[in-house]
Amino acid sequence: MKSRDAYIAKMKLQLDELNITIKELELKAKLASLETREKYDVEIVKMRQQYQVALDKLTELKLSSEDAWKTMVAETEKVRDALVKSYHYFKSQL
């Protein structure tokens, strides 16, 4: 159970760090021109939605049974990886 708790804490930390970086990107996007800002806002909304999905998956992971644990870990990592990929794509556009 200890490794499960450690994994959940690590995933929560990663999501918290991503949330902070998304906020930083939001600030940078606000400095862009109006046309560019509108484009960035669309991407930020997508990242925020992905972030919420990742948080929801983390909650499901916390509540999952031992039998469902491995499946939930894979699903949670998949959602987190999609969020990271979106973040890196967006950051490359700034």
C-alpha cells in the first residue's frame, strides 16, 4: 500500500507542477497580440480541460480497488501524458 500512496503523491505533484506551468503560459499569452491571444486561449482551454480530466482520473485512482489499480495507473498516465504533450506543443507555439 505504501508504494500506491507514493505513486499517488508523485502523480499529484506532477499535476500540480503542470498546473503552475499552465498558469505561467496563461500570463505569457495575455501579453500576445489580440489575434494570437485568441488562438492561445483556445489551447489553454483545452489544456485546462485535460488537466481536469487528469485530476478526475487521479481521484478514481485513489478510490480504485487493488484489482483495478494497474488498469487505473495506465489510464491515469495516458491522460497525464496527453496533457504534457499539449503543454509542450503550446509552449513551442509561444
